[in-house]
Amino acid sequence: MEKLLSILKEIKADVDFEKETELVDAGVLDSLEIVSIISSIEETFGLEINPDDIDPDNFQSAVAMWEMIQRLK
């Protein structure tokens, strides 16, 4: 989880990713930032995020992203 939080902070340093639960719905992350997150997750964790997994629910919070990563491992 620490690696994921580090990735997220690099992309958007002013967000408290440990507390925020509506990153997509509240417009905290835009589509370009999500694409950057996907790319970084794939590279860092050595996995492939399929189009089916690019669902807003998987990117609403750091916890949701972490759960997606664990599921894809």
C-alpha cells in the first residue's frame, strides 16, 4: 500500500489519499491523472489493468485501487 500511496502523491501531492473516498466522483482526479496512475501501477506492480478494470469505482480511493491491485496479482 505504501508504494501505491507514493505513486498517488507523485501524481497529485495536495490530496490526502488516505482519507479521500470520492476521488473520481468529486473530480479530485481527472482522466489524464487516472491514465498516469494506471501506467504507474502497471509498471510498479508488474501487472496489466484490463479495460474492464478501468471502472470509476476502482479509482474512488486508495483502498479501492489497492484492492484492484491485489485482485489482479
